[in-house]
Amino acid sequence: MRSLAGKHSAVLLANHGPVVAGKNLEAAVYATEELEETAKLYLLLRGTNPRTLTPEQIAELEAKFPRD
């Protein structure tokens, strides 16, 4: 998990569940809420054929909204 800590604020452990961290309590709470919303979207969209972002669109979003 230590190798993931710098890049990710949440990991999902088998037979355990999510582990979330942040620079401070506010960041950890935000990461938890983001994880929950992402999980909801996954459950709603599984079995469908959603349009995914292109690598160019992802790069544009990452440039506009850099990760902390």
C-alpha cells in the first residue's frame, strides 16, 4: 500500500473494503465522498456501454484540474 499512497487517496482491500487517506481530515472526507459517488456511478452504469473519455480528453482534464 505504501507504493500507492503517493498517487491514490483510496484503495480497496480484498475481504476488507475501502481505505481512504488525505493530507488532513477534510481531504480524507472529500476522498471518501468521491469514492462513494464513483461506486454509485459504477453500479448504475455496469452492464451498459458508456462512452469513455479519450486519452486527449483525460489529459485536458488533468491539466485543468491537477491533483494535489
